[in-house]
Amino acid sequence: SNLTLASDPSALAGADVVLLAIPAQALRSFLAEHVAALADKPLIACGKGLDLQTLAGPSAAIARMLPSATPLVLTGPSFAADIARGLPTALTLACADTSEGERLQALLSTAVLRLYRTTDLVGAELGGALKNVIAIACGACIGGGFGESARAALLTRGFAEMRRLAQACGAEESTLMGLSGLGDLVLTATSEGSRNMRYGLALGRGESFDKAVTVEGVATARAARDLGARLGIDLPVTQAVAALVEGRVGVGEALRRLLDRPLRAE
């Protein structure tokens, strides 16, 4: 009853806690424009993406631009429509400050919205961001007619990439195995309720996609590829998706390149 949905930034001034449902590519400019209204508040990032310029998640942008604010991440397997309908949902709330995390966990949880708490901000936000990339791959696979077995392979090997990259960035493996990683991946890569999945389906079918619809995985695929290159992490599925969204390869060629990779132990 104390939650207000607002698109007018003037509502920020009277808020005790702010949930930022803002795509990764727009977050830094929003924070810069509203520094005074956001200072000293808990800021909960709900977007699931990596900034293409900084290659970082939303908590890093909040910490850098608003050092007096408390950055949190709310993420996990959910569709906004399910939450709006009061359907049971479980999410992860990440906060480095344990006491503040406990307070906001209690504040935001309801009879049908169960929040689990972690101090692993990096793992929580990378799980939510990177699963969008793999969802595009899975959608393209189904849209291109390559079947459910191929999707299962992409989902599994894509999850291995998510874990490698996240751990290289300092994330805890257990976070990726939870709601914010594996849980969100399963939902997003198997349901057409996901925008990233639908975008991948359109790619696979050779169809156009509404440019007005935000698809976080498009920019995140490129950011994750660049981050992996910087850290020396092998990310073949992510690289294939980046090439797809950049229009450098088609779905069939991308899949052929993955299948032509040298054989190795799992």
C-alpha cells in the first residue's frame, strides 16, 4: 500500500526507498540528472543489463555516481504481469549491508512475493544480465527450427559461460545457482513471455522486431563479449549472440561455428 508507481521524477523527492526500473543503457544518465533527489537513499536497481560503455552492472553505476546512496539489486525469475496479478513469485534482493538488506527484505516481501537475501551484488546483477544473452540464443535456436535438444544444449553451455564470467568478476558460484542466475535463465530461455526470447525467435525466423521494445540482451551481449575478452574468458555462445545482434552472421552460421569448435571434456 506504500508503493507508488511513478514516471514523474518529482516523485523521487518524497520517497524513502527508490526502485529503479530503468534499462542499463539509460541508468547513468538518469542518475546524473537526479543526483540531488536520489542522494542518501536506498536505490534498488531492477534492470537486468550491462552498460555497454562501462561493461558494469547497475550497482557500480549507483556506487560511483551516488556514493551516499545504498545500492541494491532486485532480480530473479519473474514477469511483471505475474507480479501484478498477485501470482506467487520468488526473487533475490542483493545488498552489501546486511542490516539494510534485512530491513528492505522485510519491507518488500508480501504473502505472494518472497524475497531471498544475499550480499553478492555482482553475482545477482550478472546472473540477471547474462541470462538475457542466453535467452536470445535459445530463441534464435527455436525460431530457426533447430529444435528443443539444441536449445537445451545452448541453455546448459550458456549457463556455464554465465558462471565463468561472473566468478571471474568476483561473484559467488552459489548466487549463480540460485534464483538470480539459474532460476531466471530457466524462465527467460523457455517462455515467450520474455522479450529477449521473443527477440531471438524473430532473429531465427528472419522477422523484424518492434524497436520500441527494450531488449536488454542486445547491448548486454556486446558488453559481455567485450568483458570476457578483457578478462580472458572463453564465451563462445555469448560471442555468437553478439555477432547475431550485430548482423555479422545468421543463425545457421552461428550454430555451425559453435558445432565446429574443437571437441573437449565437459
